[in-house]
Amino acid sequence: MAKEYGYNKQICADVASNAMNYTLQHGVKPVLLRSHIVCGNYSREQLCMMAGSFQKICEENGVTFSGMEISSQPVNYGPTEYELTAVVLDA
């Protein structure tokens, strides 16, 4: 539902926070976060805003943000559809 209403910035923040929290629950301190988006022909402005959201959450939590890989698949996804993942690494 959040995707339908355009809460992309908040979705990215939630994905990053969940990835970090999951590692903390297992006694591991996250050091680096990398995100990946698979999408249709999403706008450059939205993708930059989403990467900025990941970066902000990482900065607030002392985690290095290594970037967001973008895989465009307009055959499989509509113009505003996407799937996000975040990988957290420890030292």
C-alpha cells in the first residue's frame, strides 16, 4: 500500500532499518549497507531520492552506505513498480 501512495522514501528507510535491526538481534554490529532495486522505467529523480533515504538512515546509525545497485527490467515491472533489498555486512 505504501508503494501505491508513493511513500518510497519511507519504504527505503524501513528496509534499511529492518536489515540493521535484524543483524543487531543476532549480536552483530552492522558496518556496511548495500541496497539493490529492480524496477521498471523508474524516474532518475525518484531513484536518487530513494538512494538518499538509504544514505541518511545509514549516517544516522553509523553504518557506511556503499550505494544502490539499479536493475531496470521494464519487461517484468511497470513504470512505478519495484522490489528493494538491503544487505548488511559486519566487520
